[in-house]
Amino acid sequence: MSILKSNLDLRSETYLQNRAVMEGRLADYQKLVDEAVLGGGEKYRDRHRQRGRLLARERIELLVDPDSPFVELSPTAAADTEFNVGGAVVTGLGQISGTECVILANDPTVRGGSMNPITVKKMLRALDICRQNRLPMVFLVESGGADLPHQLHLYLQAGEVFRNITALSSAAIPTISLVFGSSTAGGAYLPGTSDYVVMVDQQAKVFLGGTPLGKMATGEDADEQELGGAAMHSNVSGVSDYFAVDEHDAIRIGRQIVAGLTYRKLGRQPDRAVLPPRYDAEEILGIVSADLKVPFPVREILARILDDSEFDEFKPNYGPNLVTGFGHLHGYSVGILANDRGVLLNEDANKAAQFIQLANQVDTPLIFVQNVTGYMIGTEYEQKGMVKHGSHQINAVTNSTVPHLTVQIGGSYGAGNYGMAGRPYDPRFLFVWPNGKTAVMGGEQLAGTLSIVARQSAASQGIDFDEEADAARTRTIEEQINHEEQAVVMSGQLYDDGIIDPRDTRDVLGVALSAVMTNECRGQRGYGVFRM
Amino acid sequence: MITRILVANRGEIARRIFRTARAMGIETVAVFSEGDATAPFVAEADTAVALGGRTAAESYLDRDKVVAAAIRAGADAVHPGYGFLSENAEFAHAVEAAGIIWIGPPPAAIAAMGDKLEAKKLMVAAGVPTLPSVEITATTDVRAEAESIGFPVLIKAAAGGGGKGMRVVDSVAQLDDALAGAQREALNSFGNDTVFLEKYLPAPRHVEIQVLGDTHGNLVHCFERECSIQRRHQKVIEEAPSPALDPELRRRMGAAGLEAVRAIGYHSAGTVEFLLDDRTGEYFFLEVNTRLQVEHPVTEEITGLDLVRQMIRVAEGHRLDVEQDDLTITGHAIEVRLYAEDPANDFLPAVGDLAAWSIPSDPAARFDSGVEEGSTVSVEFDPLLAKVIVHAESRHEAAQRLALVLERMVIAGVVTNRDFLVAALRSPEFLAGDTHTDFIEKVAPAPRFVPSRDDLARSLAAVVAFHQAEQRASARHLAFMPSGYRNSVMPPQELRFVVDERDVSVTYRSVRDGGFDVWVDGATVALRVVPVAEVRGGIVVEIDGLRARFDLVRSDLRWHVRGPAGSLDLVQIPRFPDPDGATVVGGQIAPMPGAIRVVAVTVGDQVTVGQTLIVMEAMKMEHTISAPGSATVIEVRCAVGDQVDNGQVLVVLEEVPA
């Protein structure tokens, strides 16, 4: 048992500067969150409230157990897109009647809660989280259906939503719909495919064709309540299982349904009493380099995340660019792989592959702490077999079956992203700090590479190289990449499960760890063949 | 020599007598009714005998059962305590006839004082000043007699005591109703509807002389007690000495007390009650209580005597071991009767389970109590929870200390008069010694502690801190997460309460340092709350930089909070309304369990504000349920003789639009 020792100088210029930069980034991020929370804006919030209805986040607050944690996922989805920040839907991990669930609430203040392509992406991601982690899904439904003008990027994808709901059911993962308002046309299949359905009197409207469509198609002048109200569905059609007199009643019934599941977790339990880290998480803000080109000591971060700052390091002196070892987080035993210097060398990759196998042998979940520029390039390393060694790591990550959680604390570039369980490697959860950057390579390198390639091509073809045009193109490309690689942009596209405040890392990971343990936690025993 | 005493009583007085008996090396025997089977006094006795029966009449008032119990348990003495059979001469006879020592005055003296009219005649003959009065018989011209005595007059049960069957009448107009009520109550309470008319002093003091006598003809008085502060003619605050007596008056009244008991050949402990008109110094004999009084502790505190010990010694045939000149007054003692009753609701007795009951260790006080945490206060018996007695150098100090002791008690589950007593003790009138029998009417101490807005907010903040800690401690998963952790911006968490019939919302959000931002009623009051430590039965919190301990007791949705500013009862509003919780609108409900005596309305009646709907009897008192406004009677849900429960709807009214 060894305790990490911090050597942080809280009065150093670097610390203070780093801190100031990170605080600025957090403030920028907070603005986006505030925008998401505002949903469709004051006007629509007021209108919704005047109808006596609760906001999406108010519904969630009532649904979850008092004082229990709630971790919202991708709060700033759709940032830097044409759609409202948040994606017209709130998703997150919460405890209901003592059971950890995924909660998905339409935000009816954003275009009536209608689904745009980002909404669907966010819904599919939430369903994926349910499937992988065996978490029950609770929908808080109030959605005007598809945002029709965007149907090209949404119609077929939305079909997957209902497919995945029924797939959850077949995997004995419960799905519950509390219907607070419209859930029409395609949206009607949301409750339709759920295991349990609760509808709120006078508010729920669930039908395939609304009154205008009905009028168009058949000439019928239908009554909305008769067509798809809570009473009709609870008493006549059977689409609803529970009739709720109001929103509070629906949430009460929802909590009762979850309690009735007596749902058991199949994974590991915390195996120790929880001790807080010995160092203040607040200080993380000053550890992270303002400029990502400057490496920062990842053990200082681990000392502020792990229980009791305890970390048993594996192979500390071999492959030192990657820190590996075991510790505990909120009582759960975890294996850590953390980049201490951005680049990964042959030894680092081999060490990673070995450590991942060891964690699998003992069914211990892995946390990847990413700040990686990629695998080393250059003759020396290629000759040593960098491709092989990088592939070892990728193979190990791919075929590892213990839960992976990834936190991106800096850059995530090149194949390093893959080897460190980036998005394509399907970690159970992936969170990113506001300073995170993700791209095939940095903007400068990428633009410069293109410029060199162009220059070589021109030379080989004997064409004059237009230096001025190249400089302009290089600048444009660099700006484009510098923009795209930002955490806010990537997160807006749902390439992660949300940006988090670095100080919250331990608690967000704790909630995620507990959630993943709803499913089995069993390591891979027979590994793929490693190219040695 | 007495070796085993049976106490023919219950609750605090049984425990009080046991305490002295044990100190004297005497074994103790308790008797108990069905409802008292698990009461502390039963557990404390060396031996206990079940009397069976639920009501007093079926148990403690059943002479034969009690005497049989004494024989069965091998008791060689019976102490009757106060109330029940303590002034029942036939019982005293029966005890003696069974060869058991009666710890009390001679049965003949009990009999002589039992009939108020006879007692008065004896006192007139003995030269003790009495109030003019007349017995009412079938042939009495009540009006003429009342006018001759002069209004106001008092109608009073001949066999009564404790305010039952008593009515003050200011004018001829009220005479008939008051007489009927007094007679009915007298009949119900004592099985005898004889009442008499008496001169009524509007604002006298109630001063009583404690006497002690032995079987060898020695008599001493142990000075006076003042018990002027009464509600429903029952004492609530008693003290010794009286602030109204100077040494000369004390001497005269003491002598009068001795005259009174000498006239009836008295021994053992007794109390001679007087009304004192402190404007004139005149005093009038009221009655002799031929027993140990509820308020005897204040006399014990100032004299250093153990009156129960004296009674036991006298019963054993010893001479008194004190003479009049040995007795002196040291300091000042005040007793309050802590009742399960609602001062805000005409002091109606309250029932329930004592979810919490704790007594402060500092400052010190004497607690003569019959209850413990978890005790049930039932409708069957007197709702006295405890007598709290403080003895101090000065009257002012005693009052201040007693108020603090009361304030520091943690009581939950049952409505009590605690706040009322604290307010009374701290009132300028009390502190000035301005205590007359109209004290409560005149001073009107606040029935309930009403905290300032900020104090209320602090108490609510403490409840929030405690509640979230409780929730976290019982969490199935991630119990070590920061309370209410959120990574994005969610609405604050909320708890809602009813405080003094008002809905109060408390919202809160955890902040990064482990504390909480707490808002009461929107943003009316904003506090920063940091839980410091959880302690047994409470929590230590720092609120806006002030650290304080709050004791919290919760039973279901009811909270009792005791903080530095006082005690507060809250009812938490559940997060989700109970789907079956509808109540009858416009229903007039029973304020307590009891029996219906009169149904004054029928369906269809038009009633006006204050009009009597129902008269019920509970706790041996009559309670009138009257119309809250102009209304039509829609339903009558009870009939004469019905036993009804607390909260049961008796009459349903429909409001008549004004």
C-alpha cells in the first residue's frame, strides 16, 4: 500500500496561471450549461409553467431519491450545431427507489420537445448505456415527435430507438415510460415499446395520427382525449398501465414501479470503506497545463481522485510515459492507465497490454486517464516495432471485458486515442475535461503535414508551388482543426458522455463505476493472439 | 414496622412514593390497569399486581380489587397517593379492616372533610374564616340565594375537587345553564349531583397550608404553598413560599390551618386550602385535602422534609421528628405541571406516544415523572407527564432556571403545555409575583413558542442537514458521495413543512465545500449550512458561521426540533400527495377521543357561529363543539353515547354564503 505524495507548489507562477486558464474554460463551459438548462428560453419555460407543468429537470429532481447523486450525461450536446444546446432532451444516471437507472426526459420547452438528429443521437447513446450496463431506463415523455424539416438525418435513426427499447426488454432490462404530454406519431412507440407505461390525466396524448392528420386522412373530427388521453389508454386501449391524476402522481407511480422491480446488481461491490483523497480536488485546476504542449504530472491528479490517495503502481520504472497500477475509487477496486507524458513508446504500449490483461484476470474495472499525443514515430521506434506494440495495446483494450471508464484530461490524438480506450473502443463512459482536445493530430501538425504532402506532390509533378495559397490554406485548415478538436465541439457531437469539471472527476467516476456494476464485471480469460 | 408498601396509584406519584420507601428500606408493590402494564412505575416496583380493567373505575377506583391486591402481595401498608381512592374513607376503612396499615389521616377525618358543606360547618364552628355559601336542593330558590350572596357566585360540586362540576356565574341569565352543567358533570364524575353556591372572589390568590400530625396529638404546619395559577380550575404552577405572605400573615394562616385540622382530629399529611384576598389580607377556608398533594415537592424543597417519609413514620406510630420551631424556609421552590394538553386549544388533553422524552442534566431540576421515552399518554387518566421542580436561592432565579430546564427538554409525539409554562414563568407578571387565580386569563402566556423568521429558518436548516444525513446514511449505493451531488445545473432539492398552519418550503443545494446553500420560502432567508457532526439525537451545524446543536426527533412526518432559540414542531409535507388522503370538507371533528353526551342539531338545521352542535365528554371534562360560522347541517355522524376517536368527523356542515 503506497500513498501518492504531492509536490505541488500552490504559490508557483505556473500553478496560478494554470488555474486561471482552467477557471476561464470552466466559466465558458458553464455558460453553455446555463444555455442548455434554459431549454427553449424564458418565454417557453413560462408558457410551460403556466400550463401547470413541471420542467424536465424538475421532473427528474422529483423522481430521484432525495440527496442521492444525479450525473447528467452530455449536458451540452448540440453545442456548436444549429440546434439548441442540450439537444431537447436531458439524460443522466440517477437512483430511483434505491435502484440506479438511466433517466431520459424530453425538454418540452425546446420546440415542443420534438426530436432533432442530436436528440436521437443522445437517446441512442442513453439506450446504449442501458444495454451495456444493464440499467433500467425511465423515460419522462413529452415530445412533439420528429422535428420534421430535419427528417433526413433523423427518420431512420429514430427507428433504432424503438428497436433498442424492445431489445432492452428482451435482455430483461426494464423500460418505463411516464407520459406527461404529447407522445404522438412515431413518438407513440416510445411508451408503446416500454415495459411499463404511466400516463398523466389530461396531459398525456398518445396516438399515431393527431386530429389534423386524421381529418386529412379519414375526415374524422376526433376528440383528443378520446383519441389518445390517459383515461382512454388506461381504461380502453391498454396502452397505459397506470393512470396518474397529475405529474406528481405519475412520478410517485414511477418510483413505485422501480421499487417493485427489486432489481439486483450483478457486478462487484465496493470492497473497502471509502476514504477521501488526502489532497484537495480543488488543486487539480492548477495542475493541468494551460498549454497542452506542456506535460503535467498525472500522479498529482491521481492523488486527488483515488481513495486515500493510495496507488499501487505497476512497473513504475518500465515504460514511464504511461502510469499503471491499482487503487480504489469510492470503495471500488480499479486499475488505472494514465498518460504521464503525451507520447506512448514501445515499452509503454507493452506495459499497457500486460496491465490490461492482469486487470481482466481479477475482474477489476479499468480507468483510462487520457492525455495522449499518439504512438511514437520515427525510424528508431518503427524498427523496434511500434506498430506491433501499439497493436498489442489496441488488442488488449478491444478484447478486455472488464468495464472501461475513460477520462480525457488533455489531448487525445492519433492511435493513442484508440489504445487509451477512446470513443471508438466503446468505454462504458467517457468524460472529458474542458481543456480536452480530440483529433487525428493537432491542427498545426495536420495543416503542416498537408502542406508538406502538397509541396512534395507539386515537386514530383514539376508544378510551381504557390506559397501564398499554401499559407492561406494551411492557416484555414489549422483553424478548422483547432476549432473541431475542442471538447465543446466534440461533446456537442456526442463523441463523449459530457464535459466535466476536473474537480468532479472522482465523484462522476464513482457514479459511473457504481452504474456499470449493475451488470456483470467479468474479465476476458482467453485473449486474442498478440503479435510479439 | 412497615416492610412492604402497596401504592394504590399510578404514574409519577407511585414512583415518588416508591423512591422514599426504597430509601427507608421498605419493599414496594404496584397495582396497574391494563393500559399501564408496561408503565415505568410498574417496572420499578418490587412486586406488581394487575387490577385488570381499562378505566379508572375498573381499576384504581375499585376498592375491592386494590385491597385484594394488597393482601395478595403481602403488603403491610397502603399509600393511596393523591386522587383515586386517596380521600375515600370507606377505602381507608377497608384497608384497616384487612389488617393493613393505612398511610394517611384517620378515616373519620377523611369522611368529615369529604363533604364540602359539612366540612365548612365544622370550620365555622372552629372559628376558621369561610366564604358564605348555600347548598342547593330541589326546593332552593337558587336565584334568591345567589343574589343574596352577590354575583359573581361559584357553583361547585359537593363531592368534587379538581375543578370538575364547577362553574362561575356572573349574572342571573347564566345561572340555569351553569347549574345544569355543573350537576351533570358532578354526577358523571362523582356519582352525586349535589352542588352548592358560594361567594366568588374574582381575583384572589390560592394559598394553602401544609400540615403534618402524628397519632400522639402533635401538629405542625410546614408553611404555605401558593397555587394561584390555574387553568380549568386546576393548578399548573405552584410555589413556596408565597410572594404575597409576610411573616405575620404566614403565622396567622399557619395557625388557621392547624386550627382547621385540629378540629377534625387529624394526623398524617394534609393541606388546608384558603383563598387569600391580598388587597385586604382576608383569607377564607376552601377545603382540607386529606392526603398528599400533587404540589407537595415545593414544600419539601424549602423545608428539607420528605413528606412521604413523615407519613410513613406517622403511620408506624412514631412521633413527628420535627417541632414547629425546627421548621424554616430555605430559598424558593417552584413547580410546574407539565401536561399533555394543548394550551392553544383551551388546554384540551392530548394523547399520543412520547416519541422523545429527555431531561437536561444541566441545569439541575427535580423531575417527578411517570413517563419515559416511548410511553403512551392515553385518554383514560390524567395527562400529567411530569412535575418539574426547581429550588433556588431566590424566586427570580428559580423561575429563570425552571424556564431554561423546560426549554431544554426534548419532548416529541405529544402536544404539551411546555411552551406555555416557559412563557408564564418568564412573564413580567410572574416575575413580579403578581399571581392571582386570573393569571392565565390576564397574562395570556403564549400557548406555543413562535420563533422569529430567522430562528425558524435556522431550525429548518438544521432539519435539512439532519434529513439529508439520514438519507445518505441509509443509501444503498454510493453512500459516500457528496450529498445531492449534481454535475450540471439542476433545480435545488426541496423539503416542505407545515409550521404553525403555514406551508414553508425549504430548498437546498450542496456546495463544493461540503456545506449547503439553504433557502427558506423562496429566497426570503438564505443560509450557508455546514454539518459539523452528527450527535445522538441531533446534529451540530454551523449556520452562517454560528455553530449550534439541534436536537431532532422524528416520528414519521412529524419533527420536533430543539435548538438554541427554543423548541419547534414541524410536520413534513410528503413529496408526493397521498392518493387516498382526501378529507371531508366542512366536517366538524372530535378534538380528542371521548363519549358523545349531547347531539344538539339534526340534518337540515341552520346554525350560526358559536352555536352548540355536539357536547362530548372526554377526560372527565365536557367539550362543546360549536359551529365555526353560518352553515347548514348536512350530516350528523354520531349519536348520544357513541365513543368517538380523535379526528373523527361528527357533523358535516355546508357553509351558508354570507
